[in-house]
Amino acid sequence: MPFRPMVGPENGRWKGGRAVDEMGYVLILNRDHPHARSNGYVREHILIVEKALGKPLPPIAQVHHFDGIRGNNDQGNHVICQDDAYHKLLHQRTRAYEACGHASWLKCKFCHEYDSPDNLISAVHNGRHSQHHSSCRRDYNREYYRKNKQGGQSND
């Protein structure tokens, strides 16, 4: 007779179909769910949000944990984000608020200080957006060219 692994409650290591993944998310066994991993587990916060919505979560939607604790799936701790870009915006604004008390302030690329967007210059470099103070950019350029001028001189 071939070996058949004991699954579910028959297995001595069964913990009721509940686990925590390496990132701290609570997982629930639900093999038939469209968001189930290959092992049949779904992140609990997805199930909770879908129950509250009364329908499946759209494929590109994301769930944000308001308090930042991935394992806290209490009622009222979830924000449904329309896509990954909005989810990242929530994290960016949370970091700004925690750092300086202003959710709308941005971080200077050079000095790493948060400041009002009115005091920063927006730039795109290699397809990436960044903000900086004009004085920080000027100081960075001066130092960059000073180092390269000294390093590039030869005594021919």
C-alpha cells in the first residue's frame, strides 16, 4: 500500500489550519480561495476584508494594516487600497508624519530631511522621481566635482 501523508486534523502537527508566515502575516487554510498559495493558505486579512465587503477583493487591490502590525487583523485596522501605488503612498505619508508631524512633507534626496513640497524641487532622473533642496543639490555637485577633479589629475 502506498504511503499517504496525513493531512489536516489527522496529522499530529495540525494547528487548526492557522499559521504565521515569514513576514508576520497570519495565514488561514482555504484551498479553494482564489488568493490561496500553492500550499492552500490565504492571508487572514484578505479573508476579513472580503467578508466586510461581501465580495472578493479585486485582483490588483491591496490591504494596508493601519497600525503597521501585519499580524493584527482586528476590526478597523485595515484600509483597502485600489492598487500598489496607493498602498505605497500610505506608507510614504506615514513615514513622513512619524518623522516630522506633516504627512504631506517630502524627504530631500541629499540631506534626507523632511520639508514642505513648496521648498523642494522635483526632478526625474533615470525614470525615478525625487525631491531636493536647491542648496543641497548645489552642495552635492560641488563636492562631487571637487573629488573628481582631484582624482582625475595626472602629472604628465
